[in-house]
Amino acid sequence: MIDRHWDGIAAYGNPENKVALGFVEGVNNKIRVIQRRSYGLRDEESLRLKVLTCMLDPIGSQAKLTHSGRRRPTS
């Protein structure tokens, strides 16, 4: 198994291929929130599309939610 994946293992050690752990944790958290909010969906394809759509939205353009759940514009 290691022989089959050796190129990927070696690439992981390359400094320019590193991904910040904070970014990875943020993405995982975002996916968990989407999973919680989409409880009861009938198929995994809908969940996959929701996650992909979420990742298309630039970080700075997301509107903040108020306590009542209504969106307010970001400044």
C-alpha cells in the first residue's frame, strides 16, 4: 500500500504543498454546521451540493446572521 501511495506521501513533505491547519479546521467546521442544518435531507447529493455551494462563496462576502436569524449586510 505504501508503494502505491509513495508519490503522495513524498509530496506531503514538500513545504510548498502544506495547508494551514486552521484553514482545514474551518472547512471541517463549516461542513459540520451544514450537516446539522440539513438534517432530514433525503439524499447525499443534496448535502454534497450544499457543501460545494458554500465553498464557492468568498469568505469576505458572507453576510453575518443576527440572533433572530435574519441577515444583516456586512460593512
